[in-house]
Amino acid sequence: MSDFIPMKNKSVSSFDVLPNEILLHIFDYLTSNDIIYSFIDCNQRLQNLLLTQKYHFNLPTTNLSFWKKTLPLIGPQIQILSINTYDLTISLDFFSNLTSIIISSQYFLLDDQLLCILNHQCFQQLHTFKIKSDVRRDEEILLRTIFSVNNKLQAFEYLPKLEGLFCRYLENLRSNIHMRSLTLNLNNFHDIFTLIQHVPNLIYLNIRSEMLDKKFEKFPWNSIGEIKLEEFHLAFKPRRNSRYSPYSLTTGLDGLFHAIQIFSSSLITLSLDFSNIYLTNRNSILTNGMELEKKLLKPMQKLQNFYFYVCIFQCKDVQQILSTFATFPWPIGLHGNAHIYSLPFSFHELKDFYHFRDVRSNNDEFLKQNDRLWSKVTSLNLISIDRIDFKHLFPLIKQNMPKLSSIAFHGGFCFHRFSFPDESGDLYDKIERVNNVQLDSITTVCLDHISMKQTEQIPMYSFPNIQCLLLNNTELPLKENQLTSFLGEKLQRIEFDEYSTRKNLQKQNLCYLSNIKHLKLAFGFLYYGKGLDSQPEITRNLLIKLPKLETVSIYVPRNGAYDEYGADPIYRPIMARLNENEIKAQYKIRYSGGAYTWIIKRAISSSSSFEDQYYSEFCISNDENDLH
């Protein structure tokens, strides 16, 4: 095997004499792909060292000739395969010892490619299978393959939304006795009953769901009582359909708690995230510490970890709510007039935040002395930016949130009432104000209802690694300046809501963003008439004036009376202007979940081989969520 790649370079450098311990330490800072590509040809010693390592490999999209030559040698060492492409650029036959496959393509994996994975012999030996991006909406083949006696899967994660499972007649689902971990995104929480009965040895369950069904309490939850679940994570998100309201969540809590308590004899960890839905019932059990402990937590004798996050709409007496948690077994934090959560904060997104000094707790000493309270936060939403002293706040963010990758600035009206704390006697005032603090970990910035004046106040230069900019009801500057030059150099992706699409593109504000690779627009019915007529021309101009575009996505927001028309009134004129026949001849067209997608294969240059390609995509959706 070691002779597979001949070693022509016999020279010895200082790098060659480094001990293996130092080389392995260097490898810790590189991806598996980089390690293999950089060192496999160096010398025999390095090649032998590489052949002893286990790898998490990303399916490549370039240099395919090199990889097809190298993978017969290194492929058996690859245990985890991440797929972030539209199709399988390399055959799975190279990976004989795979234990995990993770699919995280930006929008989806092609249907036939997913079937290729499910039918490949390597699938039967997998321990972990994760799908983080959109796939074909007919999931029955997938579910039959997962819930089967013919595989060894111990962990399955599926983040595209599963709908109506309880109403479906799913044939040939069998018990998977190996399954220990299950993560799903459900339309209705009760749909989990359809699947959980087929995983009798499950110990970890993570559910993302929309609001509870009105008939929630009628389902036979006791029939799954033999499952000894040890860890349960549940997060709710609001439905976009306006016929549903947060009230339906509040009225279904008793049934939900009954379902959770079925596992009370075995649960060690329980996590409840209701932060995406503002509770309207201020007497809810979730906002009363004494009731929460008595009705939900006390029967759980093995419970060691409890995490929760709740938001209240228009709460007038936060001090009274905090007082109910005075004897609560876990430290509690509260900021603004709406947000209550366990401490340390265990969720990734912290919403409607103003300042660390705004946080109150049922345990002041814990709040002051614990320096790891916010270490898990990856996304932060800041409100009332006109009042924020960024020179003061940013050093605290850098110190307290080392994993922060996304930050949002909200300049408009807040959904809930917000009162600002007394800023005298601030716990954090002793920290020196630092100029030019850089938040290196942040790659995504969102501007929501930000005026031109406010845009100038936000220290964008504090984000040297910014790659993605999201604009909601926000306009970019009309002319080039230092800010736009900075963004033009850094940005790879930009996304607009419907208002921002109309305002920015009609004024051609994207001319200085010629380096953009990924563009997401919203074309809808909000500006019906002249604005609607201009959408085909806007689309055509973008494809011409932004030469480095690799993906263009267009979603059609749902808008009340126009819902019944779907995306066709938007889609058809654009297709006609771009020559529908030519598109169908040169592009793969896919319709899934309300999204029209065109996939284009184009050579990077005339000298590139057919293997060295990149993919361009043009996508139209009638629901913003379909593209996540």
C-alpha cells in the first residue's frame, strides 16, 4: 500500500525531522482534507503517519483527479463523511470503513443521490446518519430504510420538516433495536408517536416542533412508557399560518407535561425551549417557578440537568415572576420584560438582548462569579442599538461569548415591552473600554429595520471575518464608501427580505458587491404592479452584473390573499424572460416543497477538466423556510 504514491522528493527539510507529536499537534488545526492533500506526497514517513489516523472527510468538489488517485490508499482510514455537494462527486466504494455520513448541502441533495446512499452496502454498517438539508419530500423510502432491522444505526438526525406522520399509513416500518439517539423536525409534536414506538432502546430524543395539536391529549402516550429515555430536548417554533396563535401552545401544556412525565423514572436531562413563541398567559406554569417544580420536575427523581427558555408577551411585573423562582433548584436568569431562562445559558440563540447589566437572577452570587454563563451562545440579537455603547459592550461579548458566530442588530419597534435598567452601579463598569475590539468569530451579521444613520453607527469593522449579510427592511448606501468597500471585499453571501430586495435592487445598490457568490432575494406581492413587472429584469441584470455568483435563490413570501396563487405569478415571467426552453435544455430543474431550483454545471475555465466544476443554482420558493 505504501508504494501506491511514489516518493520522488528525497531531500530532507527541517520540517521532515519534527517528531510525530508535533506533527499531530499541527494536524489538530487543519481539516482532514487539508492534511491529506498537503502531506500525502511529502515523504514515506509522513505517508505512514497519515495511514494511522482516522479522518472526518469532506466530499471534495475540486481536484477530483488527485482524490481518485489518493482515496484507494487513504479511504479505509475515513470514518466520517460530510457531504456538502448536490451530488456524489466521489464514489462511496472508496470508503470501506465508514461509520457516519452527514449530509449538509446548502439547499438539498439530489433525489437519486440520496437513494444511492441508502442502497449502498456501506449504509448497513453506519452508526450515525444525519441529514441537515432539504431532500425529497416523499420521505417514506427514507423512513423505511432507517426504521429497519437491516442496519446498525445508533443515531439518526433529520432536520427537514416532517409533516403529517400521524395521518399517514407508513408501511413496513420495523423496530430498530440499535437506535439510541433520534433528532427530528416535526410539524406537530404528536407525530413523534408514529416513530418512537419503533426505537425501544432510545435514550436521547431531540424534537423541534410547531405548536401542539388541539387533540394532543387523546394520543396513547402510555404505550411508549417502556422506553427508558435519559435525555429529552424539545424546542417549539411558531407556525407561519396566521390561523394559529400562541394560545394553542398554552392550552396544550398539560398534555405536553403528561407526555414528558411518562419518562420521569429515567430522565436525567430535560431541555425545554419556548423562546420562539411569546406566551400570552402570564400565569403559565412555565413562568411560575413553584408550579413548574411541583407539577413537572418533582416526580423526576433522577433528573440532574434542567434547561429552559421562555418568553412572555407584555409582562408588567417581572420582579413578581422572578420571586416565584426564589427556591428553585437551578439558577435562573431574566432580562428585559420577557425572557426567562436557566443559567448557565444552555441554548445557542440569545434574543432581544441589550446589555449584560440588564440580566437579573434568583442567585446574584452565581450571576457575578460564574464566567461561563454565556459560553454556548452562537447567535445574539441586540435591540435598541441607539442606546448601546459598543465600545463598552463588545469587549464583554468577546470575553463572555467565545463561540459567537452570528449577530443581529434590531433598530425598529420591539415585539414586547422593554424597560431599560438603572445604569448606575453597573457590575461591568470596572472593565476598561477598549477601542477597535474585533469579534473574530462572527461570520454572519443581520441588520433588521436599520436606518442609514444607524448603519453608520454599527462598527462593522469589528467583524473582520464577516461572510454573510442579512438585510430585513434595511437599505445599503447608494454610493461606494469605506463601509461598502469593506463589505465588497469581505462578503460572500447576501440575503434580502422583500422590502430590502425592492429598495436595494431598484437603486442598483449591488454594483460594488461584485465578489458576491451567493444571493438570496424575496419577490412577492407586497408591491404588486410595477414592482412585480420589474422582477424578471432585475433577475436578468443580477446574473449579468454579478459574474462570480454561484447560487441565486428567490423565495416568494406568503401574503394572505395571494397564498392561493403560490409562486407561479412570480416564477413564470422570470422564466419567460430568461428563455424557459434554454433553461430546461441546460439546467436541471427541481420542484420540491414549493421551491423551483435550477442547477447549472459550468466549467471554471476553459482549461479546467470536466471534473473541476462548481455548481450554480437558481431557486424560487414560496416559503422562506423551504430554503433553510
